[in-house]
Amino acid sequence: MLVLGLETTCDETAAAIVRRTGEGPGEILSNVVRAQVEEHAAFGGVVPEIAARAHVEALDGVVEAALEQAGVELAELDGVAAAAGPGLVGGVIVGLTAAKALALVAQRPFVAVNHLEAHALTARLTDGVPFPYLLLLASGGHTQLVAALGVGRYVRLGTTVDDALGEAFDKVAKMLGLGYPGGPQVERRAETGDPVRFAFPRPMFGREQPDFSLSGLKTAVRLAAEKAAPLSEQDVDDLCAGFQAAVTDVVANRVRAAARLFIQRFGQPSALVVAGGVAANGSIRLALTRLAGELGLRLIAPPLNLCGDNGAMIAWAGAERLALGLEDGLDFAPRPRWPLDAAAALPGAKA
């Protein structure tokens, strides 16, 4: 099964061709990503209107490059998939419209993919991980601990009550004048910092329910920075190191709580999986590797080029759904908000 996947939910314009021959791993024939760092750097974050315009300008060339690199003609595809949400609605519309047009021209099935499910299924693309598994989905917009029970079957065990992990990294970076994107900048500066100089809190640490809260930690970093001002380069390094150490401790503690809850409700998971942009952070990966060993689980983390948004994960999620006979109509509407688990869409549920 050959599937083209398009990703335009935020600030990466991406297209990929993936081959699925079974439950996984799959074969990535091409994976073209056009980032928008330069377009948004001056603003310190993603500007939705600029992102949508950049997708319009780049998408045709990115799709053409993906087909060419894979050596595949449009008529050879078995399906076309696009991320239909959650994300910035302008960008979602661009990718969704293009995918529908390609599916119509090629007379192939169209699949509307939940961007979060694509991250969740990346471990099956890369490692063929069997269900059920425990997933930490951590990015700039989402932080969730999820029981992945099957394609389209997810139960959220915990989430953030305020900032997402990637969002907290970006805000701390902006606070310290490190530029955009912030996460990699904080990690780089933390390498030469003292992680114990500043006594930062570990919010939610030790609580039975595996939720996150990061706004208090972010405030503690701001107050420490104001007290130490004017900041030297070493001050910035130490602040980054202390913040990253606190986040790493919180992540390990919250995942441990989620593992207990998973086992109580669903039995032993097949693996501990981390996905999303924050999965690229070396400190967090190392802590999760140690934790997985303690829990008797494998840690499955995507290669760095599949941590961020990309077309390969969309194509694979589309292939997984097509293998189950699932496809969507060309009238499928963009979903800027689209929870991974059905229960999260109920009134009163946390985002």
C-alpha cells in the first residue's frame, strides 16, 4: 500500500510517500519538510496568517519533490492522506484542500488524519510496536499521556492543565532572549549550565493522577531571572539547566504515575512510546530510557527527523486507517480542535 501524506497544521509544509506491507515497520520512500523558521523568527513564534500563506506557496513544490524522490507517479498511489486537525485552521485548509484535489484527480481514496494520531502511530511506522502501549505525546501544543489501544482507540490518562511542554520551553527561551524555536536553544544552553544553582519547583510531583502543570515552573524561572538581572551568559545557562532538569524530573514522575494507571486498567503495555517535538530533547529521552528500564519496558522514541511535524507520520496514519477499510469523503471539514480520545470531546472535559 502506497500512501501520500500531507502535513500543514502549523509551521512545517511536508509531504511524504510511505509503503505499508503489514502492521509495521513501514518503509519511508520520501519525506520532504519545508520549515518556516525564517518567516516567524522575527515575531518570536508562529503567526497563523504568515504560516498559511507560506503553505500555499510551498506545498506544490514539496509534493512534487516527495513524488520524485520516491520514484512514484500519482496514479500508483493507493490513497492520499492529509492532517485535517488539530492545528491552525488556515494551514489545515491548505493541506486538506490539496489532498482532496489530488485524490480526486488520481481517483484514489482520501483519508483525513488526526495530527495527534499520526504522532501516536509513529512508533508503529518505525518499530512495528504492537498495541496496547503507553504514549507520552509532547509537543508545542499538546502534552498528553495516552493508552494507545488500537487505531482510532485511545484513552487519555493525563494531560496538562495549563502549558504544553514545548510551549513552556518556548516561553522560557523567549523570556531569556534566546530566539525561536526555543526548545533547542534551551537544551543547548543547558549543556553548559549548573542544574542545581536555582531551586525550581516540580509541579504535580508525586500526585496519583498523571497530569502536568508548568505555569508555576515558568513563573519561577521568570522570578529567578529578574532577581539575577542583569543576566550574564552563565546565568542564562544555569537558568536553562535548572528549568530543563525540573521538567525532566516532572516528566519521569508523571509517566511513572501513568504507567501505574495503565497497568491497573489495561494490563502490561507492550512499550513506553514518546512522540512529538519534545521527544527530540536528549535529557528527557535519557530519563525516559532509565524509567522504561525500571518498569521493564522498551522505550520507543522516533528518530529526530520524525519527532517534529512531518508527512511520513500522516501517510502512515492514513495507511493504517485504509488497511481497516476507513476512508473519508471529500466534504470532510477542517477540525482546528480534534481530541485524540473521544471522551475528551465531552462537555466539561479538559483540553
